Amino acid sequence: MNKQNLLYVLCICLLGCACSKQKNAPVEKEVVAGNGNEVTNTNGTTLSANGTTETYQLINSVFGGTGDVIEAPDCSHLGFGKHITQVFDNDLKRQVFAFTIHLTPDNDKCENSDRQRNEIKTYDRSPENLKASKDEKVLYKWKFKLDANFKPSGDFTHIHQLKPIDGDNQLPIITLTPRYKAGGDLMQVIHTGETDATSQKYIAQIPLADFKGHWVEVVERATFSFDGKYEIQINRISDGKLLLKQAFTNIEMWRKNSTSCRPKWGIYRRTLQPQMLRDETVYFNDFNITEY
């Protein structure tokens, strides 16, 4: 084989190898919903409503592992039935999850207190890829909609948390919280670190009015370590408007003696001022957890 033919064969081989590697590479592209900027990834686990599978069975089949990941006040309100259902949404034109909480008689996991909870989570018996270990990087992505007349508590109304499953302090590390404010209700992103694990820091605050009555998409990236990283981006789906984009480095995203962290979604609120609250339904869909 002459030198020219040998070079030709080598080029063909190199091109074939490069194409093969590119074909099998995982796809991960950060984009904003509604702007051609949607996060896509060939990996990960997604929980979406389908309208056919019984709701609790569907949730547990994806997040539950060998147990139950639903914390709902069903036993305190037997006449209502299940507090998480699937409904057809006219904006998204598909089935979504509806999380409902009633001012009375719903409570916190069937225990009487000044709090109410209707949440789903991953936990110690969930599949390993749905729990974050120390130094792991995880992408969380989901959609939610608050009612146009949603009324948040002046204390707290958490709709999302990243928190340790175990360890010395299991307070949430990151919390997404609509909150009543006299000057205008806010959507707050709260961070509670390891160094001062009882002190909340409001790392982002934006007007709640931008959320009411609209579906939004949330994308979080978290590096779970003492000197971790955290990014959050929220876009309104109808018009693609960017509502929030923040990134933090060297932020405490781990707690001493923890073995894993997990997400929670739903409604968890305090009811010390019931006259300011009402029955609420918050809509969620397309919960995705991807280690990257």
C-alpha cells in the first residue's frame, strides 16, 4: 500500500472512531423553557402524570423503591379521599398532579399541630440514583403552577426542599417558599448551611405575582459538599420569561454525619394565622432527577 492510500485509510478509521464516540456520548444541554433553552439529558428519572395509573401507585413506582414516599393528610380527612390526584390541565394540554391542602381538618402527617403537609419525596429506601451522596452533582427539574388567587402564609408555605435524609441536623438546606409580605408577596429561595444550621439566608427573592396563575419550569443544579455549588433558574412557560437565574459557589450544601440528601415537593405550611389562608391546590408535573 502506497503512502497516499495508507493516509486515506487512517483518516477513515479516525473519522469512524470519532463518530462512534459522539453517537454514544450523553446529551446534556442547558436551555430555558419557552426560549429553546430546555434542559435535556439522556439520563435521569422522571415522574409525570399519565391519568391512567392510580396516582399514589404511580408516584411510589418511580420514587418509592420498596416503600411509600407520600406524606399526605388523608387519614385526618377521610371524607375527601386522596390529597394528590391527576387532572387535565388546559394550559399544558396534558395530565398533571394536583396537590390539595384544606385549611381544616388537614394536618401534618396525621398529627395535630400548627402545620399542614402534603408532599412527596425520595428517601432512604428510594433507588440510589434518586438520592445525593457527598460530592455528587445532581440536576433537578420540574414544573409547577400556583393558583391566580394563591395565598401564602406569613410564616412559611414551602413547596420544595433539598434536605438531608439523616444526620445531626435535618433542616432543609435549600427551600423554595412563597411568603406573604405587606409590601407584596414574594417567592423566596432560602439557604440554611452547616456552619450556622439554624440561620436562614434569603439568597433570592422575587415578586410572587409573576408566578400566580402561570406554569413555570424550575431547573436546579446542586453539588452536595461543604464547599458546594447551587444554581437555580425559573422560567415562565407561556412566554419564556426568565423569572430567576442565580448561581452560587462555595456554598454549604452538606451536613455533618449525613449519608444522603433528597428532594421534596408539595405543600408544607404553618397555620398560626388561619384567617390569612384558604384551601389551596398547587399543580406539579415532570419531576426529573439526574446525576451528572
